[in-house]
Amino acid sequence: ARKTHIGILDLVGETLITYDDGDVLRAKVESLFEELEIQPSLSLQVSQTITAIRFVQNGAGLALVEPFYFAATQPLGLVARPIVPTQHLSANLIRPTDVIESTALIAFIDILRSIAKEDIQRG
């Protein structure tokens, strides 16, 4: 938690919670380990970020999750650190066109835009 960035070698020996087979983020994480010819210690597979976060909160291991959800929910007792080398993940925001936007949705969109702007500025 004291580091500003986490490298894949920092995760050797740590118990990792990962996404289900076929998930784009899981494939990115696995490729990082494969590049260094390291076998990660995977404990659980989840289909949703919130499930991974809850497992981490309850001491089941560490999880590499997409930053949008983490930033939007700011889970209690957890910190997020960027992985190096930096991984890029594209995302599309989908929403119905005929629904009035709630305050929560507007706040979420603002957070997404802020994160995207920061990422663009960092390169």
C-alpha cells in the first residue's frame, strides 16, 4: 500500500483473485505474467469487479481490477495502485437514450471523464 506503482514481480507469491476465463482484463493480466515467464498464484475467479473487491476486503487475496469501477465506488479499507508497465483498456459507456439521467449516473459519468482526461494527459 505504500508503493506508488506495483510491478508484476511485486505480485510473485501473492494470492490473486482474477476474472473468469475469456475476460479481457484476465487476458491482459495473464500476458503480463507470461512475458516474465512467471506463473501467478490464482485463488478465485470472479465475473464482476465488485465481487473481486469484496473478496479483497475480506482478506482472500489481491485483485487487479479496472480502475473505473474502483474510482467510482471508492471501497472502504482498500487502496488502488497502478500496474507497471501501464496497461491500456478501452471502454465504452452505454446508456439508454430515453431515460432521465439520475444524479448517481451523472456523477459516475463525471468520474469517468475525469479519469479519462487524466489518462490522456499522462499519455
